[in-house]
Amino acid sequence: MSKAKSTGYKVSDLAKALKITTKSIYYLRANHGAPLSTDPAEWERFLERRAMETGYSRSTRPESKINHKLRLQLLRAQVGKEEANRKLRELELERQTENLVPIAEAKEVIRKVLEPLRSLLDALPKAAALQANPNDPILAEEAIRDGLRRVFQMMQEHLEKE
């Protein structure tokens, strides 16, 4: 059978007019009783009838203009949602980075807190020795100093591991 019919349409012209593929035309002819002609009006009627019978026309019929517009609106909305989510993540990151303290400033604050604490801890053995052991305050001072030395050593070892 010739691809050109009385209307002068070729299958490729018909496919363009119907906005479907030539493969769909041949498939519908072979499997679903589609017209052998290339008359667009006859094919429109066939596709409408088939859509009514099957209740599903997406694979063989182009989307209606309303469906097409709705699909475009949905895609735009999805893009808008993705853009909004991206902006939200950027704002969250910006908020988090604004709350960060520069390392030099953090070290200075830590130094201001730890220097007086170290001084107090260094003075602790002598200050607490008499209360810890009134009979032998020197022994108590040495015991407290040794305990503090171990604490400082553990802290130093922990810092070196990091």
C-alpha cells in the first residue's frame, strides 16, 4: 500500500498534523484498527472514538490545550518550588554562618576564661592543703598538686590526639 492517499498526505505529514509519531500511526493501524487513509479528519474521529472507548488517550492522542497548559503550570510550579527550596537552604546556610565566631575571637575568649582558671588551680594545692590534712599540710599539698598534674596531662594528651 502506498504511503500517500487521496488527501495527498504522507504518513509523516499526517503524524505532524496529529502531533504523534509515524511509529504510532503504524502501531495503531496494525493493532487497533486505525484507518489506512492519511485523512486527518478521519484520524481525528478515530482517535476521539478510541479515547472514549479506552478512557486513556495519552499514548495515541496529543494532549488537549488545557491539559498542556496545566502540565506547563505544574512544571513551572515544581521549578518554583525547587527554586524556593534552594533559596531557603541558602538563607539557612547564611544564617548559620552569620552565627559563627571567627577562630581568633573564639581563641581569645577561651584564653580569657582559661588563664584565670589555671591560676586558681595552681594555687589550689597550697590553699586546700591545711584543710585536707591539718597534721601534714605539705603531704596534702603534694597529693593535690600531683592530682592536678595528672588532670593537666590528660587534657594535654587529649588535645594532641585531635
